[in-house]
Amino acid sequence: MFIAALTGCATTKPPSTVTSVDLKRYSGTWHEIARYPNWFQRKCTGGVTARYTPQADGSIQVTNSCRKADGQTETAVGRATVVPDSGNAKLKVRFAGPFTGDYWIIALDPGYRWALVGHPSRKYLWILARDAEISPALYNQIVFYAIAQGYDPEKIRRTAQ
């Protein structure tokens, strides 16, 4: 009943982010554990990863990969820049063209083993982890963080590994 009460509230305030992110610790490979379905990952059937690589100019190279239904790997390479005065918790990511997307780190394990990433509109959400699998208890804990930030748990879909 508590979960229903949280998700039933109209949320107009954007989600809050973590206070700060050490980008060196955040860099490397993350496995997608779950996400809100979205148009730009519609061909991804599993094995979704994101690799973050700091660049000399202060930006971050973002390499997203996934397995498609035919078994082939699809890869997209983009660039992220830190939003000033965000403690590195808010990024602007660009994959193609002049458009950028918001990437907000709204929960982060102190050991950088998992992260909850969202969008200020709550249209997008990802649960990421360093390992391809996490325990059910940890998954439920992360989903609870998402609910507390105003995300609808009914929209979250687990990612096949």
C-alpha cells in the first residue's frame, strides 16, 4: 500500500541527484539491469552495456552496446559533458546531431557497484550495475529508490543478459 501511495502522487518537481560523483570511479563498464522501455533501445533484446571513458578535454566518451534479436551487436558512441555546479551528477549526452539528452545519477552505491540513472521528466530510467546480475534484494532496494524519486515501478522492465 505504501508503494501505491508513493506512485499515486503527482510529481512535478524533478528527481534529486546524488551530491557528487567521482567520474574516475564511475568510468568503465556498466551492465543494464533494467530500464523504462524507450524508442532508441527498441532493437535491444539483451546484453546491454554502457562504457564511460574520460577524455582529455574533460568530456566522457559513452559507448552503448546491446544484442539484437538476430544476435548481432549494435553499438552507439556518444559524448557526455558535465552540467556545471552539479557535482558531476548531471550530464548532457549527445549521440548524433545537435540534440543532447539529460543523464541524471539519482542514486549511487558508495562502492560504485550500481547506479540509478534517470531524466528530469521521469520519461527515462535505467538501473545499472558493474556485474551483469544483481541479487533480488538489491534489485528491490534500487527500485524502491526509484519509487521514492517518483518513478513508476510498473514501467520498469528487466534486461535479459
